[in-house]
Amino acid sequence: MALQNSADAELLLHWYQKNKRSLPWRDTGNPEDVWISEIMLQQTRVEAVKEYFVRFREALPTLEAIAACPDETLLRLWEGLGYYTRARNIKKCAQVLLRDHGGELPVDPLELRELPGIGPYTAGAIASIAYNVPVPAVDGNVLRVFSRLTACEDDIMEPATKQAFTERLQDLLWQLVYADWKNFPVADFNQALMELGALVCIPNGAPLCERCPVAAQCDGRRLGIQETLPRRAPKKPRRDEVRTVLVLRDGERFYVRQRPSKGLLAGMFEFPGFPGTLSEEEVLKLVHERGFTPLRIQALPPFHHVFTHIEWHMSAYEVQIAEPLSATAPGRNRKEHARNGIFVTRAELEKLALPSAFRPLLSRYALRPPRRQKKC
Ligand code: SF4
């Protein structure tokens, strides 16, 4: 049966008005807030995004400020959220909006999809939430809710399943809008579906059906299969990568280098890392080969970091080196960073975009004076 008409939609909308969470980007009336929050929310939990969103908007409250923001500041504001390409795309998108769209986000979802970083879901979310355009916004929450409501046993990771849900929701939206021409609150309806998935029709096999405003309309519940839905093919296991990370110290300064502009953690700074688990001798040889003179070496406890598709298992060494002749100052161009790396103080390190993968080194070891190290 699922959702079929205005009466069903009304149940959902009524529940949403009473239960929606207060979120910093919700009901602000500013389309840019919808856009930035939707980009931040990709692959990221609402609770984690709240603080980042507020900080980002305080630092960059206008399109002009975003478009002109230096990459390093942008990445710093994004540090810890992951998927840094999203931050770069926000900046590119702001530049395109200023250049080609009079400084406004388009209303048309097809035009929105032409913009950097905006795919079908985000275009639907911006158009419907910011402008009340009757288009669906099918995210993970909506996929789960809809597969349960319709008792659909198809794999929700398959594009064909998502497409079928999108088409059914589009048909439903047209029907609701025609029934209440111009007054139907598409923005609230789409957010209500998402909110239902976040608060009631929750993942991992345990929906809270007794609290659900559309339980009577739910085919999955009627058939008693709601806890087995949605169906999805098993995920590929993460790839393990073993690395050795070096904290090279020249007195109170640390050596960091900038990662390539494409790929994992693109453009961010890092402590240099090498594949495999290296011995002290191998580390010292590498340090020599790079033109540094090691004075002392100390093994640090291993640590690890989990990305979506990769897990880094890292061993680490702190190596005290003689002062290098060609330490590059911060703020030089990217090519120079990539080639030479830079030496920065602890305070300067805090201002760089350093991935959270390396934070354990900073917080646990890098502030300690280089004691109890073995002489080389
Ligand atoms: Fe989800 Fe249960 Fe509501 Fe069905 S009745 S939509 S399974 S919470």
C-alpha cells in the first residue's frame, strides 16, 4: 500500500512538524545553507556536521568569501570531515555561481546538476528544500524508508532500484502537488521522509514501528519483514595498507610535505610516510638519502586510521635531525611544498590542513621534547 495520497502525506507532515530536529541549516530560508549542509552531510553523520557547518558559515558567510578563500584555509575548516574534494568543489561552485548565475543557486534541478560537486540527490535536495520544487531527494534514509514502506526486496545499492524509487516518489509528488496546487510543502515532505529514516525507521534491523506515523501504510511491517529490509549486497572489505610514518624534527620544527593535488587527502599536509613496516636502519637510510642528517631516532607506538575503502596501519618513528640548509618557509607555492616539504613550528602545524589520520602523532608525541632517543 505504502504512501498513496494526501491523507498519508498529511500523517507524515504532521509528525515532522512535531518531531523535526533543530539543525543550524534548517529553516534558515537561505538556499546556500541547504547547499553547504547537503554537501557536508554526504557520507557524514548529522551530529558530526553541525559544528563544522556553524564554523564554516561563520568564517565564510557569503559566496564571495567562499570563492576567494585560500585552499589552505578551506581545508583547515574542513579538517576532520574527510572527503576533502567536497570542500574544493564548494569553492569551485561558488566561483561558477558568481560568474554564471548572478550569485544565486539555480532553481532548476537540471541546472543545479551542472555545478561542481552537485549530483542528482543534492540537486533534488536543494531544489525541493530551498525552492519547494516538486522533485524527490533520495538519500540513504529515504532508500531505507521506501524499501520498507513498499516491502521492496531489491538491492538498494543497485542504481536501477534507486531509479525505480525516484520515479515512484516523483509520481507521488506530482499527485500531491496537483491535489493541493502550489500549496503542497514539498520541502517539508522530503525532509520528513529523511527525518523518519533518521529518527524512527532507523538502520541496522530495528525500526521503531510503534512510533511511526505511517505504520498503517507500511507493507514491510504488514508482512513482518521490515527488519530484514533494506536488502543490500555485502560491502567489499576495506583494503589494508601498512605504512611507516616519520616525524622528522629539527629542534622545535617539524617536517611536513603536501600530498598530490588528486587522490586520497589531496592537497593536505602530512608527515612523510613510506610503504611497509621499516626498521630503524631502513628509516635512517631513507632520511640520509633525502639529504638530512639524523641525530637520534625513537620508535613511537603504532596507530591506525580507517578511511571508507582503506585502512592505514602505521608504525612511526621520531627522528631528530641536524638543522637542514634548505628548510622552506611556510606559504611557498605548492610545487615547492611537494618537492621539498616544509619545516614548521608546532603552532604553525596547528594552522595547516593536517588530516586527522596524523592527529595521534601530534597529540601524543610531537609536543614532547626529544628525550630518551637512541643516538645515531
Ligand atoms: Fe519503517 Fe516501521 Fe514505519 Fe514501516 S512502520 S516505515 S518499517 S518505522
